[in-house]
Amino acid sequence: MILTRTAATFAPPVMEARRWLDGVTFPPERPLINVSQAAPVAAPPAPLLQHIADTALTKPEAHLYGPVLGLPELRAEVAAQWSAAYAGEIAPAQVAITSGCNQAFCATLTAIAGEGDEVILPTPWYFNHKMWLDMQGVTAVPLPTDAHLLPDPEHAAALITERTRAIVLVTPNNPGGVEYPAELVRAMYELAKSRGIRLIVDETYRDFDSRTGAPHDLFGDPDWQDTLVQLYSFSKAYRLTGHRVGAMVSSEALLAEAEKFLDTVTICPNQLGQHAALWGMQNLSQWLAGERAEILDRRAAISDNLPQITNQGWELQGAGAYFAYMKHPFDLPSDQLAQQLVQSHGILTLPGTMFTPAGDQAGKDTLRIAFANVDRAGIGDLFARLATVKA
């Protein structure tokens, strides 16, 4: 039997979880609470919708192939805003626009790693990162995190071999919600720099970081482009998930390698989505601040409701951006518990087993709650239901 690239990895977890809903009915008094996916389900704000419509009607070039690395105006806007936000120097030529942040990760790894190479992923990891490494024949080296879901740079250093090509950080973290301290990110950067490997920092959720100011100072290093690759998504900020617009920031040389991949896979990013992202960056800062405030309030609602379940043994390991990561008190493995919660309590969540290596006990003990689409009242209902779980 020939093992294909796709057969080397597991089925998409979110799609698997959705199948748990098949044949299950939810009574009106207990509707489904879906905390399985971290993506906004509402449409973009009305002014942005109007801009997308106007662009479709008045810009014929928006329906044609564009530059492989993205619209020059959008690349320049990212470079300018990021340079100001991170107190660094980023040139437009060091920015590429991609078809979503997942593609930015895929392009980066294709450009820096080959079959048999290794990449260090803190666990719990973002499952799509693991899936891409599997399909590329690149070994994902697990880096276990502590009780607060923070990775240890010294432990990471011990895992580096001659085949290591990168360390990957996601901050604010998916699935854990944790915001990595600036000094931790800096320590990982210095480690990668000293070993001649890349530090990939996925900042998909940077717009919802609870901290003021820059979350790290890496762009202040004059040689940042030799080590750092920053990834970003416009999907979460401007509700553009279906338009697939992301970004990667790195050296011109690495982007030239990534361009080969991008040209082969999509030729160019979605043109309407890029125009929407550019308009959003230039016009929706106040609106985005309101979105951030709402997400921060939902994060606060997690803490406010936590006492309902802590006396039963539940533990909150991390919370931030769109996520809360919970340790459950039951002997039942989380993959079984999560399926039981659908039928018994009308809760769809993802088990920690989807974010950890097979057999990892930490994965069996945890659940991810994605609260981006559940308001404060819904979070209260969620915790009230969790308080009645007996497994």
C-alpha cells in the first residue's frame, strides 16, 4: 500500500467534530452552544461590505490575476502600520500577502524545510500546523508546556538537532489563549538566532491581545529578517474568513522562495479580499477597537463564571483572544467527553486530544472552548451546563 502525503496525517478536527452533530436534536430550552471553532460568523461591518461591492463593480482589475505576493498598496500598509506598532523597520518588500494565515504557514515551511527535517511545536499545538508538517514529511517535535501553557526556552534548546529548521510560537495562543510574555518571545528568538534556525511567530489573534503596546520587540532588532517570520490573518480582524487573506513578514530572500509555492498553489491572493483588508486597515481602527473590547469582555466573563465549576475540579489553564483552555476533572478521556457533551448537554467543543500527540495525557485531560461567537450571557449558560456534567 502506498502512503500518500494526505494519508500521513489525520482528518480535519473541526469537520470531525461537526459530524458529532449528525442525528442529534437540541430542544428549544437547551439549544446547541457551539464553542468548537475560532472564526467570526457575522458578516463584515456594513461600510466594509459596501466597499467590497463598490470594488467589485468599479475595479475591473479586482477580477484578474494580481501580483503573486499581493497588492503593493496592502503590502506597504502592513509594513507602515507594523513598523509603527512594533517600533521597528519593515519594508513593503518584506511583506507578502497570502490566501489566509494557514497558507502563510504552509509557504513558510515549504521554503525552509524539506523531508526529514524537524520543526519544534509547543503543545498543545494548532492542529493545522501539525497536519501540514505531516503532509510535507517534516517531523513535528513536541515541546510540552507548563501548567500555564508556556513553553520553556531551555527545554526547546535541548530539542534542537542538526535537522531542526524552526521553532513555532502562536501568540495569543491557539488553542490555549495564552499571551506569551515579551521576554519569553525574545528568549525564543535569541535561541533561534544563536542556532541559525527560524522563529515563526503566528500572530493571527494580535488584534485581540489584552496588553497595550507591542507584544514583543523583535522587529527592533536590525537583523530581525534573518531569524523572524511573522504570520498574520485579516480574517479575524475584519470578518473576512471567506475571502482568505493573510500575511507573512520576513526577508526578501525567504519571500522569493515562498513565491514559488504561492504561484504554484493559488497564483495570487483573493483580490476583493485584499482590497477589503486594505480599506479595513485604513478606515476601521475604531470599529476594531470595539471588537477587541467585546472579546476582552467575553474573556472576563470566563473568569467571572469560573467559580461555578472550580469546586468540581475544573481548572482554567489559559484564556485570551478567542479561547479558554480547560482541564476537566473526569476519568473519561477528552475525546469521549467532548462527544458525550454534545448529546447530554448540547455543547460542541474540541478535545485536547486534537491538539496533542497521540497518547498524550495532557490532551486527554483538557478541552478547548472557543468563545468568539458566544456572548457574555451565552458564556454564563455554558458554565451553568458544565456545572451539571457528571462523567
